[in-house]
Amino acid sequence: MITQVKEYINKQKLFLEEDKLILAISGGSDSICLMHVLLDLGFRFDLAHCNFKLRAKESDSDEVFVKKLAKKHGLKLHCKSFSTKEYANQN
């Protein structure tokens, strides 16, 4: 699978090996899998996580998980929280 991902990236010219990427990561299995694939392929990237606070404690748990994951792999994490419901009510 790793080889197929690498071939697809190259064929579609998505980005170059020397590019530095920002990977949006939710804490779900799909974004975690992509993170591991990109690590295995040797790409350089930071992580970005948005906590929209729509699922109460679950949203906060996802944020904590992503912070631990970033630390474990030595990745820089850009994290932002939003008061989505409050903003929606005001606007």
C-alpha cells in the first residue's frame, strides 16, 4: 500500500519530496493512517487540528490524543479551538 500511495502522489504531482506539508488531523482513523503513511514515506510535515467543540468531551479528547500523537512522533502541531455553537447563535 505504501508504494501505491507514493506512486499516486508522484503520478498526480500532488507535492514534491522536498516540500513541507501541513496535514489536517482529526484524530480519526483515516487521518491517523495518512500521517503514518507520510511518515513511512519520509515526507516532512506539521499537523493541524481544529477543535470545533461540537461533541463536548469527545472533541476535547480528540485534541488531547492528537497532541500526544504529535509529541510521540516529534511533529509540530498547530491547534485551534472554536466556540462553534456560540458563534452560530450570534451570527
